[in-house]
Amino acid sequence: MLLALALPALPIGCSADEKPSAPPSPPAPTRQPEPRAHLKEVHGDVKLKRATGDEWLAAKESLPLFENDKVRTAAGASARVIFPNGGMVNLGEDALIAISETRLRPGQERTDLTVIKGQVDAALETPATQSLSVSTPAATVQAGREIVFR
């Protein structure tokens, strides 16, 4: 009488007592940060410094801006920063700003910006549901309705 046994194939180097390990799972995809704003209407010598970099790069139309990125305008230059919530900030010449880390508030679209140097002109599309916080080395101004700063 012949007896046949069917055994599962074992990987080389495994004994019958060991269970083969499962193949490694692929690494989880890294989550890309969401842009906080985009550059528009770039005129003249406008530079961008990424939070993750050390070099100032030539800024171009429609570039996304992320938390802690910096934008600098030279003499005679200007740029517009458009936020996803519809707000915008116009940078005049010789300005330096940083896109700040935003602390979200339920029910209100908020934008945080730090003006390190120069003058900015900001506008909110729907002030009733939007908030803009502009910090400087000396003060922080928060607007949730139409306010003009000079």
C-alpha cells in the first residue's frame, strides 16, 4: 500500500516547525501637505524660500505655498498670495512674509500670515466666515470683517 502526503512547500531555510513569514507590506504612502496658498501676479524680482530648504528660488506664477514658506519681493517687485478660502494678500515692494502654521477653528476658514518686513494689503472674500491673522515682529492683527490697516 502506498501512502501519499501532500505538504505545503516551505521556503528554503525554513524547517517544518517554522511558519514562513509573510512578505513585507509596502510602506504606507506619505501624506503630502496641503498648500496654504498660491502665488499669483508675480512681477519683478520675487523670491521663494521653502520651509524645507535653505536657498531663495525665483518665484513663479501659481506656485503652491506651504506652512513656513517665505516670499520676498525686491525693489519695484510685487506679488499676490491667494488663499484657498478666497482671501488674498498683495505684497508691495521690499516685503518679506511667511505663511504661518494655521490653527483651524470649527466653522471658520482661517489664514495666518507673518509680515517680517514691508507692507501688505489684505482682503477677505466673505468676511463673515473667514478670518485673517497677520503677525509682525511687534504685533498681531486679526480680522474677521472688512478692516483697512495703514
